[in-house]
Amino acid sequence: MTERVGRAWLLLGPALAVLAALFALPAILLFAVSFWEVRSFRLSPALSLAAWAGIWRDYAGLAAYTVGIGLAVSALTTMLGLAFALAVRFAVRQGDRLMIAVLITLFGGYLVKIYAWKSILGADGLLNQALIALGLTGAPLQALIYSRGAVIVALVHFLLPFAILPLYAGLRNVSDTAIEAARDLGASRAAILWRVVLPQVRGGLFAAIAFTFLLAAGDYVTPMLLGGPGGTMLGQFVLLEFSTNFDWPAGAALSYALLGSCLAVLAVLAAVVFGAGRQP
Amino acid sequence: MIGRLLIALFLLFLLGPILLVVLFSFGSSALIGFPTGPLTLDWYRALWNDSGFWVSLRASLVVALATAVIATLTGTLAALGLRRLGAGTARLLTGGLALPVLMPPLVVAIAIVVLVVRGLGLPLGVPVVVLAHVLVTQPFVILILLARLERFDPAAMEAARDLGATEWQAFTRVMLPQIAGALVGAGLIAAAISLDDFIIASFTLGGGNTLSTFTWGKMRTTLDPSINAIATVLIVLTLSLSAVALRLARYRG
Amino acid sequence: MTAADRAGLSAMADRAGLSAGADRAGLSAGADGAGLSAGADGAGLSAGADGAGLSAGAAAAVAPLLRLDGVSKSYGTMTAVAPVDLSVAAGEFCAILGPSGCGKSTLLRIVAGLVAPSTGRIRIAGEDVTQLGAERRPTNMVFQSYGLFPHMTVAQNVGFGLSLRRLPPAEISARVAEALALVQLDGFGARMIDRLSGGQQQRVALARALILRPKVLLLDEPLSALDLKLRHQMQEEIRRIHAETGGTFLFVTHDQGEAFALASRVVVMNGGRIEQQGTPEEVYRRPATRFVAGFVGEASYLSGRRSGGVVALGAGPRFAAPGPDAGVTAMIRPERLRIAPGGLPARVADVQFLGPTTLVLARLPGGEVLRAALGDPQPGLSAGDEVRLAWDPSDVWVLDD
């Protein structure tokens, strides 16, 4: 028995080594750096809370705002993803094939998708062209792009597959017989959805919410290309602190502040998703 | 009926923007929009003549290949190891190994840069990129392999041993052929993720370009639709890798 | 008239009854049942509302609780259920018996309202429910795979139907406790479903359906997932619950033993059609078709010809049996054969001591095989020996080919 277990750890060795060297260690170091100081453009180890105080002063509002956008994107994406997953699970046959179509878009085209939205939402972009052609507006709508709306749309579009997949996986595990039994006992379609189906996919629901929230809150490329002055997010300023200001402690502190806020929000969400709706 | 309409609209929303980019890469007008003008390969020709494109393509392919090989190795071994552990421990470890994917890539990349440059004093470059990519792709390899291994009948291995095979022979002649599809599929997925990655590469590459960072450069500096061409190349590469991978790994949810 | 003639007559009556409507068949089955089940063998038919078979006939004469008229189901060119007439009396325990794919589950789901019939009407307590969906019908079903709600406790599962009808929580708890007591799961209310054994899950599924006091309880092969010992146990449980509640049960199974053990009325289906309806005894001793004969038990089959009201078997014996001139097959159940000096000569092919009986397979000179289940062990008998096997004339059942 212990020989098996010993062998297991040996097999896990390489993967864990990568994890330790490129994730755990850097994370610890980065955390340490957040307590360092920058004197005359040189980074020096220290134990100071200056960086943390600085980011609280400068970025607290933006942090809240970023978390807000993350939640909005997560909520939208999860709801749309749920609608889609339910439709595929219950309204069609060969749902698995459709899921492959969705999966394929998962790994391709992060930059491309953002660029596509730029082309669609821009002042001379497709949407404006269509609106003008249809006579719905005289001049191009400037507000479509470089706004927080554009950021949200692009993020929802990119993150939809990330939400759909865990939701569909969860729905697949709901037995058809249980649903038939619920019908037989007199449940309406709404009752079946709310009391039999959804409670069984809490896991998938949380995975979708958490994943989309984390990825949205941490993104910087989308707000950079589509956000304009009104749609900035925290990620952009992490980049700023590191690359332009060379203020690594500030960047490190900001990174961890971002992570910390995200985790706090997720803890609350977990309580809601797993605690809500306990039936009598 | 509503269900089908919903699904159709969804797929339109999901795939539409990508299809548009592909479409306009063949259009001859200088601006994005209808009418596209006669279809042309001009933008592709421009790309073909751009040496920067070829250099970055080569770098991307090298990184993707290395990532695929290494991540498949570490991930498969990890999956084989996880199978032998108790459910609770296995779940904990899988979660831990998956953490790098859940964190914002920005932070992951920056932390690596800080360690390599400041902590170790080493230069950035392709090796760092490859290792960083392995970090974020091995969880996917692990998940794919775990799913495949679940459907694998352990009695087959025992039968092989009973018939006289050593552990190594049993592994190479009984298990390996059966999981080969999943292995290759996982490798291709890792390659696709590596090719598509922009954020991590832009931080850890140091000098030079991968296809993604090259695309980014173009997006920042020019407005011409050749961006559509290069974007299309990127999409085609990653999508075909994903498609082949899914077929091989016989995705079943 | 010999007993064989009488038996032949009622077979014809049964078959006639089938095509004209289930009621008449029920009547003649009842009339015969009173006579034949005086020595009620096996099956313990005494429990339940049917008594000695008399009330089956009496009940059928009153309006049936469940009535299917011309119900059929086709999927494109494939016919799952050919037009079928079926009546089930109140308080009856009716089993639909048949092989996989014979349409029995489809028929049950049509009654439940989960499948819409292609033709026909379904009436429950006089009311036409054909257009009603499963949600509104006064039926409840126990599913083969139970269909329990994994995210709820036992009490929540059982009380689900009541909570949908918005009964006050106090009343729900009381009735849930009552239902759990009925299936002998007192105290299990707070457990989660995945902590229960197969048999316990079965009972939860039963309680969940029964608590709603359906007019007809439908059971779709609910015991097929259990191992043998548990199955027998649950069969007794279900019989007890039927007796206690006095409800009307419609039960689908492919297991002949199970159908006989539980039901007072058996409906044998094959290929989408009902081949015979009757008490277990009738179906066993006077099967309507060769299929029914073979499905409900083992037998020896001897071919012959009937002309002028007399059957002459290829193997030799002749006996009177009214009916048209035609090729026929004589069926004799294994327990009806015995070794006797005046019997047919045959050569033993195999002897198996099974415990309570000894199975002897013997081949007649003409090639046909006799299967005998003898009560006494046959230590001296082995393959190759010559034996003589005989039967009472009243134990032969004649099937038209």
C-alpha cells in the first residue's frame, strides 16, 4: 500500500516541481516584494507598509469598481451560459456535438476576439454602419466603444464558453428519471427547474461564477483596447506600476490586493450559492 | 422551439465576431465594413513578405511544441500518480495544480518575472516562456488524462501481469496504446493554449515576438486590415489544433 | 364433457373475450377461477381484495377503475403498442408481464401520462384523462431507477408532491411520517439519499408515490435492480402494502415468478400486443398461445392433429378435445408428468437433482423432448435409461398452431 502511495508522489514530482518553482515560489517572493521599498529607482528589501498604504490611497475606488465589473460580467455570463446549457441539455438531442462547437472557441483567439469587438463597436465599425444603413441613427454612435459597456460585452463574449462548460457538465448529471418523477408527482416546469434541476448543479454554477469573475476582474487587455478613460480596470494599473513606474512593491501590493478582494467576493458568493434555497 | 432559436442566436453571438475577422481578412477595402470589395489575398501576401511574421511564427511554434511535449509528460505522470491517491488528497492536489489557471495571468506572469530577474538574476527568454506555459497547461492535461483513466479497466493491467508482463511492459503494451488518443489530444490542447497566449508571453519573452505578441504589436501601431489576416492565421492554428485534439480525446462532456 | 373439453371451452371464451373487450374475459375468468382455485396452488392468492377469484369477476362487472380502450403507440413506422384494451378493477393488483421490448413499459408510461398514445382513450374512475399530462393525472409511478432527488433528504423526497400542493408544513410532516411508517423506514427522514441501500431507496420511491394517494399506483419493474434475496423481501413488502392500503396497483415486470407472486391478474404482452389476460392460474394452466405457455413456465410440447373433435398426437396418445380440425400442439407442465408403467416410452437424456424436484429430460422415439419435474429423487436414473412417463388427461392443454 505505501509502495503505491510512494510511487504516486514520485509520479507527481515533475508537475509539482513546476508548480513550486514557477508558482509557489514566485508568489511568495512577490508577496515579500510588496513590503520592499523603492529608493531612487532601486529596489531594496525592507519591511515597510509604504506600498500597501500607497495603493489603498490611490486605488481603493478603482478596486471596488473593478470588482463591480467583474461581478457584472460574471452574473451576465453565468445567466446566459445557464440559459444556453439548459437549452442544449433539454431542448435538443446530440447536445454533446454542440458542446464541441463551444469548446473549440475556448482555446482560440483571445486577442482576436477583442480586436473583433473593436471592429464591430468602433465609430466606423460594423454596428454603426449597420445602424446607419438601417436608418436608425444619423451619425455614428461614439459611445459604443471606449466605454465600460464595450468592456463588458467583450468580456462576456470571451468568457461565455468558460461558463457554459461547467454548467453543462453539471446538468448532464441530472438524471432524466428524477425529472420524470417530478412531473409524475405534479411539478410544473418552473417547479422542476427551480426545485429539482438547479439545486443539483450548485457545483457547476459556482464554478462558472468563480471562473468568470476571476478572469474578468484580472483582465487588463480588454479595458486597454476597449475601455477608454471611463472603463479602466485594476489590471491596467498593475501593469503600469511594474512597467512604467518601476514601482515593484506597489505593483506587488496591488496584485495581492486584487487577489484578496476577489477571494473575499468568492467566499461570499460560495455562501450564497451553496447555502441558498435549502428546502424544508 | 424557443430552445432552438436561443441556441442559434447564441452560436451566432459566440462565433460571429470570429467569422467576421476571418471574412475581412479577405476583403480588399482598407477599412472594416461592408461592402468588402472584391475578395483578395493581398493582406496575406503582405504577411508572407513580412519577416517579422515568420520570426514570430517560428518562435511560437517552438514554444508550443516544447510546451506540448513537456506539459504532456508532467501532466500524464501527475494523472497516473493522482489515480493512486485517496479521493480527498487527490482533489486537493488537483485543485492546487489548477490554481495557476484561476489566477489572473497578469499576476502569474509578473510573479515569474520577479523571481527570474530579481530573485535569480537569470535572463528572460524562450525557456522561461516554455516553463510558464507548462505551468498553465499541465492542469488541462491532467484533467483530460484523469477523465480517460477513469474509463480504463485496471483489470487489464492485472491480466497482463498475470500473463507474465513486467510493470513497464504492461504499461507500454496495454495502457499506453489505449490512452494514446487522450495523450495526443491533451498535447494538442496544450499547444493551442500556448499559441494563443499573449499575456504571459509578453512578460516572459524578454526580446523578440511570438505570434500573439506580434499581433498585439500590429494592433497597437497600425490600423490596416492585415491585422485580420494575422488574426485569422492565429485562429486557424489554434482552432484546428483544438478540433483535432477533441476528436482524439473523444470528448464526452 | 371431459375436463380437457371444459378447459378448451374456457380457452376459447378467453380468446373471444380478448377481442371483444376485457370485461367479458374478466367474467369468465372469475367464474372459472372460483372452480379451479379451490386448491389454490403456489402464489398465495388469498391475500388482497380478490379473495378466491370470485370478486375478480364481481369487480369486473362493476365499472373498472382504470380502462384503456384501443390504446396504441407508434413511433413513425415502428409500432410499440398495437391497439390494446385493458380494464383494471379497483383494489386489484394487476401485473403486465412480457419480455423486453414487448411494449409493457410504454403502456405503463401511457397510463402515467408521460407518453401520449397515438390512438385510444384512457379512463380513470370514469373520467377521460387522455388529454391530461402526467402532472395532473391521479396516477403516480415508481420508476425502475427510482428517480429520487439526490439533493434532498428522505423526508424531502417523500414530501415533495405534498409541498407542490402547498399543504401546511405540519400536515406534510405528519403525512411523511405516516408514509415512512408504511414502508418501514421510520426515523429515516433526515438521511440523504446517497446514504441509503438499494432496498431502502426503493422504499423511499414507494413512499413518495403512495403519499399522494393515487387512484392507480404504477410500478415499472421496480425490483429489477435488487439482488434475489432483497427482491423476495420487497415482493412481500409490496404485497403487504397493497393489502394495507387497498389501492389499485399496475405492475410491469419481465419476471414470471414475480408477476405470479404479486398479482391477482396477469396480462401477458408480446410484440406490442396483449396475448392473454387472466389470473396467474389461468395463464399458467390454460395459456392462450404458445408464446404465453413458454413465457410463464417450462413445458413439454407434443405436436399432433385434431379432426372430428379428437386429437391424435404424433407420439401416440389420442384424446377428445373439441375444436376445429387443425394442427395442434399439446402442452404438459413438467410437474404433471410422472413415471408410471403405462406411460410413453422414452430415453433419458439428462437427470438433474435440483433439491425440491428432480428434472428429467427424456427423448421420445419421434425426437420430441419431455421435461418432467419429479417430486421424488431418482437415484437410479441416469442418461441412456429407458423410462415411461405418463400424465392425467386433465393436465393436457391443447394449443392451436
